[in-house]
Amino acid sequence: MEPATTVDSVVVCNPESGTGDYLSTVRQQAAEHGYRVRKTERAGHAVDLAGEAVDAGATFIAAAGGDGTLNEVVRGIEAVGALDSVTVGVIPCGTGNNFARNIGITGIHQAFETFESGERRWVDLAFADGRPFVNSCVGGLTAEASAETSADLKRRFGTTAYVISTLRTVRSFESIRVSVEMYDDPHVAPVWSGDAVGVLIGNGRRFPPSGSEQANMEDGRFDVTLVRATGSVGLLRTVAAERLFNQHTPWTSRYTVSAVDISVADDQPVAFSLDGEIIRRTQLSLRLQPKTLRIAVGDGYEPAPT
């Protein structure tokens, strides 16, 4: 519950996130609160900057950008073994800012106020083949569309850019044949096998037909949604219902489990998006470390959402 101090607090800022016009505001707020700003210059640079900040004595590191920037900051802290000694902050400067909303952070000014006086919570940290992710891991159409969404498109259209890319990608997208084995320690959940449009696994995010999108980030469990493929017409209907309107469809299966193993048929690597960063795998193992990441949360955060 102690506020971040002005001596050991760092902001890692990605100037290419979102609209790319917020750097001066972040710098101004950081100066007023006594935070040092480090600006990224390339993909993956936030990993290095976060690690360097830890080595220099930082105990509070904020990520100014989107989910991908936050992902890199957390990876940098985890890489130097400092998760138990560093608090993470989120400054929403990305396109969707999904994770920021999930933890009650709604703007740049409010983020800095939260850093100074807001609550700290220990939340779960997820790993895909040992690689940390904070918000979500998605495979299939959504991941392919994310990979095709350029920074310029996001600057021009905001979150609508993902819809545009999805509608473009669906024309040529072929479903992925997967086997998804889920565990709910000490029991084994049913194995899901078949052709899928999407494999959606949330740590900080849920993929609900209605209600709050925030998952319970302190329960040591994933929220899993699997979307079956039903041909080209079914693909379009599924995309419209699941991604655009969040309605219930007969093509979805939902689980809450403690671990997931994914196998792709025919050894053909498919795209998985970890907080927006694309990896390609034929096998993927997802595990959780409960209450491992200490994060500054706003008033809108729900420790146990309904």
C-alpha cells in the first residue's frame, strides 16, 4: 500500500503505441511526480530498459504504451529475478488499453495519481512456454488479424483497426485443427479437439458473451473460450458475434482451469498473440504463477469480479 517514491521510480515509454501523440503529456506528468522516463527505440527495447532500471535500483516501473509494452516491461523485470521487489504501473497509451481498464486505470493523469496513492495488489502471472504474459494469449483468427494490423492502421482508426483487419483476414483464414488439454488440479478437465476459429485464453481478460471483461486475476486460473469453425459463413457469423457484438453462440465452449496444453495438428505452426506479440507454435504449454506480480490498481479494479 506504500506509494512509489520519487527516487526509484521509472517510466518506460513506447512512443509508437496508440496514436503516438502522448509523449509530452507523459513526460510532463513524470517530471511533476519525480519519475525518470526511458523511451524505447525498437521492438523488445522495453525488456532491456526494465532490466536496466532494476539494476539501477528502481522499485517501481511503469509501462507507458499498450499491452505489448506492459508485456515487455514485465518480461524485463522477470528476466532479472525482481518480481518480488518491483511494483508495476500501467499508463494507458495504447490502442485498446484493455489491461489498463481491467485494473481501473482510465487515463494518464489518473494513472500517476494511482501510483502515488492507490492500492497495490498481487496478481497472477501467466507463462506460455516459460514466456510471461499478463493479459491474454489468443490463437487462430484473432491472432492472425492482430499480426496484420499495422501501427499506421491503429493510429488512423484506433480499436476499429482490429475489426478492419479481422474482416480482411477472415476471407483467407483456414481454421486450425487443435487439441486442447485443460487441467484443474488435481483433476483433468475434458480434452477439446477439433477445428477452431479461435483459442482465447485470458489471465487478466475474459471473453464473455456479456458482462465484465475482467477476469479474476488472483484465483490462479485461466478463463478459456474455444470457438469452433463451421465453414466460411459460420466464420463470419462467429467473428461478428464473438468479437463485434459479444453475443452468445452455439459455437463456443468456455472453461475456467488452472493449466492448458495446446497441440496443433499436422505440425503446422499457427500464430498465438501474447498481449499483442505474435509467436508461432505447434505446441504451447500455459501455466500460472499465482499472485506473483505486484501492480498498482485503480478504484475500478475488482479483486473478485462476478
